[in-house]
Amino acid sequence: MNQKVELRQELLQRRQLLPPPERAQAELALDTLLTEWFATTGQALQCIGAYWPIRGEPNLRPLLHKLVTTRTLVLPVSAAHQPLHFLRWTPDQPMQRDTYGITVPQGSVEAHPDCVLMPCLGFDRQGYRLGYGAGFYDRTLTSWAAENKPRPVVIGVSFACGVIDTAFHQPHDVPMDWCVTEQGMVKI
């Protein structure tokens, strides 16, 4: 088994083993940090790409419910070996499961986000993300660049247990602009 696969398994286990009170405190801290960031640094960003949490990812749904009152929110939809596309989400939006079992908006309008909150299994201090290995986010950012679409501000979201020395990035990997854990937010 290679180092990247072993690291993914270790990071998944770390995340799953977070005690519920610690997880709740961490999610509250993430909510506070991101709410403050959007009120100041990210004030001009109007279309926010978020995610619906799976596999123990930080739950940002309370943040989404706050942001949706003043901004457009979109969630990613995936198809095998294709870039993600983002569909508009509102709290009353009917939801369904995609081919990967991820909850996505049903029959919604597609939009290009100017900011993407990207879930991370882990990330390194150079801003490279370690995800589940399918490459959806990197493929999406690369395709947007090829199509001359504006690059969104990319914020990696993880628990502090996901900060790693190296994400073993490859030449095709795209670094994030910001990384946030419950311990703080860092511009890369």
C-alpha cells in the first residue's frame, strides 16, 4: 500500500475518532471563523460553493443557513471522471442522492461559484489538499481555467487533526487559497 493511501486511511480514522463534544466544539469554531471571514475578507463574494458533509467531514450546514440569507449557495454534483458542476441550494430545496450517495439539490439551477468551501481529509502548509482520491476538485478547477472561467477563492475546510506535513501533491494538483480548521484560518 502506498503512503498516500495509508495517510488517507489514517486521516479518516482520526476524524471518525473525534469525541462528539470535541467535534461539536470544533464545528462551532469553524462556523465562527468562517462567518467572520465572510463578513470581512470575503464580503464581496456572492456565490458560495459549499458541500453536504459525508464520512465525518465538518458539518457547515448552520453556516449555510446563515449565508443563504444574503448570498447564493451552490452544492457540487459529481459524475465519474467529469468536473463538478454546482447547483443552487436553498433550505427548502428538495434534495436527492447522486450516483455516489452524496446529497445534492434536486432539479436546480447551475451556477459558477466565486468561492468554494472544499472539504479536506487533510492539507499541508503549502495549501495542497488530500481528499478521497477521485480528483473531482482539481479536475474542476483545471477545467474552469481551461474554459477561462474565473477562479473562485478556494478555502480548504478540515479539523485540526487533518493538518499534515505533506499531501504528496502531483503536478496536476491545484493548491487552495486559504485553509481553515477550528484552530484558525490561514492564507496560503
